Amino acid sequence: MKVAVYPGSFDPVTNGHMDLIKRGAGLFDKLILGVLINPQKHPLLSMEERIDILSELTREISNIEVKAFQGLLVDFVEREKADVILRGLRTSEDFAYELPLAQANYKMNRKADTLFLATAPEYSYISSGGVKEILHFGGDIKDMVPEVVYKRLLRL
Ligand code: ADP
């Protein structure tokens, strides 16, 4: 059984994340969405909200689990007995950021292979950070996030 971990802050989850989640679930026997607890960041949405939203959005995909984690990603991967870390690549900037992370993780744990999925072109401009910035200045983010997220963010 091949198990992948897709880690991220998902603050908030975007249509780009959802595309990767659906494709990842089709590629592996189990896909664990690892929601990062980062004490240094002040998230827009609480951990509970992010877990609830991801669980609701993936309710109909039976091989997905949603879990919070903190500390080293490789330790989480080990605990979950996962084979693969799944990440998305939007741009060459993502590649420059992701490659040393993947290499550091592999150095720390030879069983922690990272696989990258190329983002669907229609989502490659979307980032959680961008969504937050546009929202902050009153712009429209309807096309960037799932409807449940959109409704939740409008209430902030
Ligand atoms: P982080 O806290 O690591 O920045 P994010 O939640 O922003 O976490 O992103 C998690 C993963 O999702 C990364 O691999 C990132 O490349 C991928 N990702 C982010 N936005 C998109 C998108 N629009 N399309 C596909 N993958 C994406």
C-alpha cells in the first residue's frame, strides 16, 4: 500500500490545493493531508477550522485522512508510515524553494521521497498568501477558493 503525505498550511485551502488533493488521491492508496501547526505564523483560520474545512471538502474521497502535525515533516512521515511527500510546483520559484527542502528531508530520512505534481495551468497563479492579500484589500477571491472557504472568509 502506497501512502503519501501532502503537507501544507492550507490557510486557506485554495482551488489549486484541491486540484492537487484530488489528483494525489488518485495516485496513492492513501493520501494524508498534513496540516502544519506553525507557532511562528499567525494563521487567518484556526487549526480546527482548517481541519474542518479540509474534512468537509474531501468527505466523499474515501482514501483521504486529514491530520494536524507540528515539528519535522520527516518525523510525521515516519509516524504515519508514509512512502512519499507530495508537493505542488507552480513556478520556477516554487522549484527553487522546494528542491533544497526535498533534499534536506531526504538527507534526514532516506525513506522520505518527495514527488512533485505540476500545477494545473489554470491554478498556477493562486497562492494562499495571494488570497489573503486580495481579501485584505477587499478584492474578489471567488474564483480562487472552494465555495465553503469563500463563504467562511467573507464572515471574517
Ligand atoms: P506552505 O505552508 O508550505 O507554503 P501551502 O499551503 O501554501 O503551504 O502549500 C502547500 C503545497 O501546496 C505546496 O506544495 C505548494 O506548492 C502547493 N500549492 C500551493 N498552491 C497551489 C496551487 N495553486 N496549485 C497547486 N499546488 C499548490
